[in-house]
Amino acid sequence: MGKSSRKKRRSSRAVAAFESGSPQNLRIFETKKSRYYLAGIISLITMLVYLTSLSNQFVNWDDSRYIVKNPHIHPFNLDFFRWVFSEFYASNWHPLTWISHAVDYAIWGLNPLGHHLTNVFFHAGNTFLVVLLSIRLLEMCMDRAVQESGPTLVDGRRTMIVGGMTGLLFGLHPLQVETVAWIAQRKTLLCTLFFLLSILVYSDYVRRRGERRGEEKSSGLFLFDARYMASFVLFILALLSKPMAVSLPAVLLILDWYPFGRIKSLKEMGAAVAEKLPFIACSLISSSLTILAQESGGATKLMELVPFPTRVLVAAKALIMYLWKILLPINLIPFYPYPRNVSLLSPVYFGAVFLVAGMTFVSLLTMKKNRLWLTLWGYYIATLLPVLGLVQVGGQ
């Protein structure tokens, strides 16, 4: 059936909800609209708060190298696009980020207001997506609880409240200020945009595939599914913005386990991994390019000086420190020097290892009764893994 036919069918159902006067149908219709209103309000609040950054200037840390004194982004021509995809610059390979800076330069020149405005718009858009994704995942958690005859932690009204609060925390948390107010962090904002969009589209793919399970369970032709391919393309765009997105295949597998409920046996696990092979292949390619780019600028020299066990201890401390900064965001600084005298005998590092091991053990212990905690802890580790310093880049 064509797209136009499906759209007409959906619109006719919406009209029928109003004409029939059915409270249930009206409630569903209003809920679909209200989440977008809520996301829009949270996004607008976020944008208004960050408008104060428009008076900021370029800073002499990466802004100069990325934009002000970057001769490659100034001419927006074919030579620029050849450079974007074929060369490393500033120890990085993120073509989409360079393109976004080049577009800004073509419009605004070296007026920092326009560059800051673009960052603010991207962050507001990301906040909008966070609200929608939070509500979507909570709804799928409720659906899973109903299917498994378990307790539901939230209802429809509480889902909207939690989604809104999550959006506010994401949009306004002090840890986000550097990413938005520092023009050179455009790469993080772009990567986040496509990362969130990829998960949203993938969740829709999972939901639609579940509805047609009887027809498609044995086919496995996911490569021909438009939503799967859209999620995959969005993932590639995230990688082209910043290689931090390499964690997305792991995130999708975690979501497949809970709340999507697609992994209940080793066989289903194998099928889920096979489904992610295109994602995993792109992650490996991006990781290889990132290492080559960092080596070209000498940003990986610290790995030669710091043994792997030391990097593991620093990573454990970083996992706890990120949580601490989320709960109490004080004494934030832009550059954290690599620590010296790292030892397991130190109370700081022993305590960090103990807490990480303890939280992992508790999450595994409660897995059978409640998958939520292991899902959250797994997501937290997976998304931070690229920046924990196990593969050390630079001095921070």
C-alpha cells in the first residue's frame, strides 16, 4: 500500500476520533499532540535561557583553529568538499561538523553571534527530541510491563511529567553549558542530534515490526525496511559529526533487551546482533579513522606513557566522577589534567573501583526482577566508554 494511502487512513482515524466522540480515541489523539506541545515548551525554555550566550565571542581554544584561522572552511566550493572527506585536520575527521562551520561562515562570516545562535538552535532541537524519546521509552516500558503482567511504574500522566523533567534536566543542566556556549563543540551537538533521531526511528521500526511479527518473523529482511535504513543513515550522519556515536550499536542492543523485549534467548540475541552488523561495521571504520586522525596530530602519545592498568583505574574514577558532577555540578573546569600517582591503594581509586563493581553487581542481582537498573547502568557505561581514557586521547 502506498504512503499516500497510509496517510489518508491515519488521518481518517484521527477525524473519526473526533466525530465518534469516543473518550478513549480522543484521549489517544490528544496525548499524541500534547507530547509535541510539551517538547516544544521545554525546547523554547531551553533556547531562551541560552540566548545569553549570543553576546559571547570566539575563544582562543579550538575556536581559532576550527573557524577563525581555518582556511579550509572559508571557501565553500568543491575543493572544500574534497578536503572535508579526504583529509585529517586538528587531529579530527568529522566532515559534517566542518560543513556546518563552513555554512555558518558563509552566512555570518566571523560574527560570533551567528555561530553561537546555531549552537543554541541545535541544543534546543536536541532537548525537543529528548522529551519525545523519554516519553516513547517510558511507554514501551509500560507496554512491556503489561505484557509480562508486572507492575507499571508510571501511567500516561506521569509519563508526560517524567518526559518533561528529563527534557529540562538535559536542556538546562550546568554540564551542558560548555557544549552549547563553546562554538567548537558544535560536533557534540550535531552528533547528539543524529544519535537521538536514530534511536527514535529505530524504536518506531521495532514497534512496527512487532505489530507485523506474524508476517515478518521468519523473513528477517530488515535491510528492506525503510525505518531500519533511516535509523542506519542517521547513525552514519552522527559518526560524520563526531565519532563519539560509535556506542550506538551497543545502545540499540541494550534497548532490544529492555524495554523492547526482543532478546529473551541466545538465538534472539544472535539475531539482534546480526541485525546490528551494518552499525557495528560503521563503528569499527569510524574508530579506525579516529585513531589515525589522532595519531596524525600526535594526540595519542600519552598512551605510550600510561600503562593500561592505570587507564582502567582512571576510567573507574571517571565513571563515578561523572555521576557526582551530575548530582552536584560545582567546581567545573574546562580542562582536567591527567592525574598523577594513580594507584589502587589510593582511597580515591579503590573507592571508585569498589563503587563501580558494587553497582554492577547490584544491577546484575536485581536483573531477574527488574531489568531497568541494568539497562540504565549499561547505557551509562556504553555511552561513556569512548571518553573514559582506555584509549587515551590528549592530556585530559
